[in-house]
Amino acid sequence: MSSDVLSSDATASTDEEVPLAEIPHHDRPRERMRRLGVGALTDDEVLALVLGSGQPGQNVIAFARAILRRTGGFPGLATMDYARLERLDGVGPATAGRLVAIIEIWRRAGTAKAWARLVDHAAVARIVLPELVHRDTGRFVVVVADRAARPIEVSLLRDGGVDQVNVEPAEVLQAVLARGGRSFAVAHNHPGGTLDASVADVATTRRLDQAAATIGVRFLGHILVAGDEWMALPPRATAAGASVRGRGRSSPAGSTGAA
């Protein structure tokens, strides 16, 4: 059996205290990537390449493995923000910043290609769900779009906290105009897991609609997210019956209603 076939197991079983320099050269992540391609690397090895170095008593592969175990693998790691990453054992400001940047590159590359005109609330939901699903802290985002409701950018306005996320219409409109937007939608999550709109959610939607009309910008609606479910509060929504609900990215329930 070739050393290429054995190298993954050999790397995975490497003692945490063995320095990377003592691992056979052909079994190190960078050399395996060069020889076999990045697709042949384990998750531990891929993250090890990003980290660059381990910590005392733990080589970089074992360090990467520990991070993935603590965060729930790459899916869990992708939901982590800078503050939470920085609090992980052995992860300082520089490493946390590097990980957040990598996650953001992945997120932008994966979502930008899927953006389509915001023709209904489901289209808005598809853009904001990657930002908001399964988060245990509050986040408020603004989807900035042009006159034809083609998305330009998703702007993060608030991040952190476990209570109601409060924003002022002036903050939202400033974010829209600063990015050349002529239409927009907003979205935020409910960390507590309850999807029902609060009095504050309905009030925020009304105020945004009124403020947008004042300056001639089109408001496309307000998306609420809890877990992987979402609900839309259309402009001028005054009752629960005016809302639209959906789940995930392709729910039939979320395909109705116009933005």
C-alpha cells in the first residue's frame, strides 16, 4: 500500500506532543496538499494550514482538531464571530481575526452567486438566512439593493446581545444611501427561538416604511429568523395575517407574497 494512502491515518494518529517538524515531510499538510490536492486533506489538516502553528504541547494538527471539536466542525465554526473565537483556548486575537476573515470569504463567495432580484420575501430570506440561522446572539442586517431590487450588499448593522435588537430608521437609511442603494430590506434573528413578531418588530417595520417613503427609497420588508424558520413583515404590516412564513432556503411556504 502506498504512503499516500497511509498518510492521512498517520497524520490523524499523530501524538499531540510531537512537533510538526518531527512528522515525516511527506505527511505534513502542505506537502500532502501539493502532492494530492487540497481535496485529499482531512478537516484537521485544512484548518491546520490556516492556523499555521500549534501551541505548547500541541502540534498544529492537534490544535486544529481541538478547535473543530469545540465548535462542531466546519458548520459550527462558520457560525462563530470574532469575540467567541477569541475566547477559545489557544486562540488569540490574530488567529481569531484570520479565522473570521476566512469564514467571511467563504460566505461571500457562496452567497453572492446565488443573489437574485428581490422579487418576493423568499428571495430576501435566501440572502439573509446564512447570516442569521441558528445564532444564539442577536444580529440585524440590511440588504441594500438598486432601483430594480437587485442586491448590492448585505450590511451588518448590529451583532451581539441576547435581547431585542433595536435600530433607528436613520441608521438603516444611512447604510443604504452610503452604498448607493435605492431599495432595501432588513432582517434580524430572535435568539430565543420564538418566531412571532413582537410589538417592537411591527413598530420598527412601520417606522422604516415611513422613513423610506420620506426620502424616496423603496422598503421591501422585514424578515424575522428563529432557528431555520423565517417570517416576513411586509411594509405597512399591521397584523399577523399580513405576514409570510417559511423554513430554510426553499420552503414552499416562503414562496408567496411580493416584496
